[in-house]
Amino acid sequence: MTTRTRPVLNGLGPRRARWLVDTWSDPAAYAVRACGDALYPKQAEYLRAVRDNRRVSIVGCNTSGKDWATGRLIPWWFSIFKECKVVVLGPTNRQVKDVVWKEVQTAVSHADANGNPIGGELTTTQWQFTDEKYGLGFATNNPQNIQGFHSPHLLVVITEAHNVDDTFIDAALRLSPERLVLTGNPFTSMGHFFDSFHSKRDQYATIQISAYDTPNVTSGEIQVPGLITLEDIEERKADWGESSAMFQASIMGQFPDNLDDVIIPLNWVRSAASKDHTIEPEGPHILGLDVARYGTDKTVLVHRNGGHAEIAWRIQGRDVVEVSGYVGRYMEDRPEGGRIVIDAVGIGAGVHDNIKHANIPNWHVTEFSGGSKARQNRRYADKNAEAWYALRRAFEDGAIDIPDDPALVGQLSSRGFTIQGDRRYRLESKDKMRESGRHSPDEADALAMTYTTLATELSEALFI
């Protein structure tokens, strides 16, 4: 696979030619010599892999500096070729413009300040030198837009590749780029990016970046503001548990083994939590209340307005009176009314009775017992499974918008299931989740309760 790119040296003085050969020989040195920036070893490995290989795929944990390295790769490419082109593709304009291209702008400004100007006219998503030397970044919903970018030295970078449809990656490959780079997170179990680390691994030089490879973690102190820290890791352990798919992907930078064994795939959850995926609050107001008293479990109130869901309140260590009082006030403050679904098992029974007897105008109270018989009892072992699978359909259809809350995202993406001998779906038990280091899925259960069959049917009838 090793096919090194060579710079054009014709017409250059000996000093410039020597500097250029050194830069070409080690593109990681470009960030240091030209831009005055420091890289950590995995970032240097990324840049050198692009120098040496036609196709490179990088998967990493969150905030590991992949886009920072891309921002140094692109100026290096333009510094060594007289004629060349760069195309940066991503799933959203925000990712391309505000993340990758911002890093390019920063690198160029550093090079200018260090007396190594690259030239050209750089804007928010373009870099123009001549008709045969330019770069641009964009998001597109039409693979036909990825045509016509031909050059003997074409670099194509696809950022957030785990969220880019295969049709766009295929369109990029048809350009026959001299270098193709994929960067992303391991939030998928299918597609070209996933395959680049599995069935197509022989076609790519692959790099995996764990949080434990990054400088703030290896040094135990903040050396690079904005990158992941030891504190972040410990918080994610508490939120998700080390065995969860979310921890494996977001912290270890690994494709989880159990992505296909959970009710709601991680990539669906991440998509619904994305800032670029929003649903206007409209439709029936449904509240889901999962009640706990003491210990590590939380009392959580989720408010769903149509497809828009929010965590309205969560607390630990409150008794029936306090929980009933807070939730009652929350409902009274919303006189338009709707329906509240309350987990009435154990301590929740007291809260349910208090709320029900309060007779809050325009609000209807539904009692929920997750272990009781499902309405579609030939398909689901109990109401818990039935509610969670209704929630799954909302994620599958892209019909839900959730907060990017670590606890909620981790719980949703790690709840397993089994298919019993009678072919009915049953959720992974909470005891089993605790045994594997995960907490009770309080936030996720509260959200799932807003999708119970009874609550949805009655609330939609009220809305109509």
C-alpha cells in the first residue's frame, strides 16, 4: 500500500527545495516547523499514514484531535504541490465549516505568523490559489455534486465518516483521489467506514485512537485544552459503565462488539441527540416519571412534546411527599394539560396516588407497571419491552429529538434484549445491568414510559 507523494521541486532554490523535501519526508514536522504547533504521537501517525498510503481511515474517541490534525494536513498538501486540489466532505455544514475548516484557518494563521506563508485566498469553506490549485469543503445531499474534482494530486477528506452515507463515499472513490482519508467515531456497525476497519481493512491504513492515547490523559494534567481528560473518563465510567457500548466507542475509540445486541443502536441515539437534528415541539404533552427513593437510583421526569423530548427534572434521595409536590407544581404550571405516566411499582405507587387525587385540571394520570402483561402479549414479554420497542421505532424513523445527555445516551444505547423460547422480546434485567457495572436506566425508562401504548393512544386522541 505504500505509495509516497512527492513534491514538485522544479524552479526552487536549494534552501527552499531542501526545506520542502524535509517537510515532505515528515508531514508531522510541518505542524511543528511551519505552524509552530505540537502534535501528540497518534496525530503524527495520522499525518504520516496519509503521506505513505492511498487510503487512510482513523477512528477515535470523542475530542481526540482528529479534526485538528486534518487542519494541519491540508496546508501541508498545498505547500508541496504546484497543482493540486483538496475536497472536504461531511454530513453537515457545521462540521465542515465550523470544525474542520476552522482548524485549517488556525493552522494557516500560525504558518503566517511563523514566517511560512502558504498563499492563496482562504475563506470559510474555500481556499483558492489558481484554477488548478484550490480546496473546498461542503456537505451535500446529492452524490452527483461530488463530481468534476480531478487532479494528479487530489486529496479527499471525509469527516464524521460514520455519519456519511455510502453513496457519498462511493462518489468520492470514483474521483480516483491520490489520497482518501476517512475520520470518525465508532458509532456504527455497518457501512463503508465500519468496513474500512473490518472487511475492507486490507484496502486501508487504519489508526485507532483511545482516550488513553491523548496527552491530557497520558500526562495526568491539562496540556491541551479541549481534549478529553481523566475527569471526563471517570464521569463517563459513572454514567455508562466500562462495559457499555457508549464507553467502548466514546472513550476507548473501539467499535463495540454488542452494537447489534441492543434495542436501540448507538448511531440512532447519537443522531437523535445531534445539534443538527431538531424536531419542533408540537403534539400531545406526555410526562414519564420513574420514581426512586434512596441509593444510587434517581427519580427522573421526562417531558415529551410530540417528537421533542427533554429531561425536566431528576433528583436523588427524595421521599414521596417531595416528589409529588414538585411534579404536581410542574403540571400546574402547564395548564394546557396532557398525560403523565407514573411508574407505580413500589414507592412510585404513593406518588401516583397523590398526583391522581390532586385532580390537576386538564391532566390525565396513567399508572405504569413495567412487569405486567403487554397489550401485544404475543410479541412482548411485558409492558417494559413493549414501551422500549415503541421508543425504538421512534429512533429508527428519526421521529425523536433528545438532549445530548451522557446518562440518557448511554442508557438508551446499552440496553440489551433477549428473544425467549416463545419468540417474545424481553429486556435485559436491571440486575444484569448492575452486575456489568451499569447503573439503573432511570432517564431512559422515564422516556420509554412516554411511549407506552395507552399513553400514546389516549394523548393523541386528546390532541386531535
